[in-house]
Amino acid sequence: GNSVTQMEGPVTLSEEAFLTINCTYTATGYPSLFWYVQYPGEGLQLLLKATKADDKGSNKGFEATYRKETTSFHLEKGSVQVSDSAVYFCALSLTSGYSTLTFGKGTMLLVSP
Amino acid sequence: GAVVSQHPSRVICKSGTSVKIECRSLDFQATTMFWYRQFPKKSLMLMATSNEGSKATYEQGVEKDKFLINHASLTLSTLTVTSAHPEDSSFYICSARNLGVTGELFFGEGSRLTVL
């Protein structure tokens, strides 16, 4: 079956530190990969996505590269801010749209000043 | 941007009662909405797909008589947890597909149900 594995949190960093949140996947086909972010008290928001191997998704300083050889889609940011504190979900979809998302468990990021 | 709103955000009820959770797309029409359940430290689990004007499609293992879904309009889907029990306590999240934005899903803020 399809699954997404994320590193367990919380990840605690100081402001301006480098962030990596690991995500690996198992899929029966060629999935599209996503990162969603959930800020406190809000719904999940699409952060970035990649639809094929070697694609790099980027948004708000965050990046993730679709690595087919390692079945990974690690999220990175060069310098985190306190406002980045949130829960980050890695997800995959085997359909052309978004209707069958499979989520990881989520990783909480806490950034201190 | 597209907004999806859930109500209530928190609800506490007694065992045996029914609870209704609403999911509204505020600035777009959504022919399809999705309901998820999230347990602590677990990933979101898709419960059902709600289609406007037709019956919902439930995922395997989800009791359709327990979790009633109604999608009566293009902007509103409701999830009713019938005869709730403590094991139904969870975080329920809805999402709606905006066909005008490459089919992207927009999520509600979630509803935490606690059954005493």
C-alpha cells in the first residue's frame, strides 16, 4: 500500500537555524508529493508540491526535491523564523488531482527567538 | 484566497447523543468535500468523500450509519456523529476541492469532539 513516513517531532530550533524535516514514501505508482502546513488554530494549507522526479517545490523560503531513487521529499529552509512554528505534513497522491491524499503523521516545529 | 470553515471548532457531548459538524466553503463552490479523522500523533485518515447532490462514498472500515454525511449545497457539507461514544472522540477535519484552482484542496481548521 501507499504510506508516508515523517520524522517525529517536535523539532525545536532557534530563529535563523537551518531546518530539515525528513519525509520518505512508499507508493505503488508514481505519486505527486506535497507538504502541507497547519498553523495553530488554522486548517492545513498547501505549502509546496512536486509532481515528478527531480522536481523541486518551493514557497516562502521552503524547498523540497522529489527524489525517486531514495523515495524522499525532505523539507528544508535555510533560516527559520518564529512564525514558521507549525505542524508540517508530508503527503502523496497517486491521482492527477488531490482527492486521494495519503498523509504522514505530521511534524511539529517550534522556533524560539 | 479560498477559505473553508468548520463549525464548531470544539464540542463536548454526552455519550449517546448526536453531534453535527459543518464544513463550509466560503468563497468558492465545492462539488466535492472530504472528511478526515485525526488521532493523536497519527496521520489524517480519510473517512469519506462527500459529493453534492448524491450519497457520500465511505472508506473501508468507516460506518456509514455512524457517520452521516450530507452535502446538500455547493458550499456546505455536514458530518453527524450519531449516538456518540467516547471512542468517537477525535479531531475531525474537512477539505473542499476548488475546481477553479487546479483542483487544490483547502482545509478547514478542524473540529475537536470529546464524548464523555
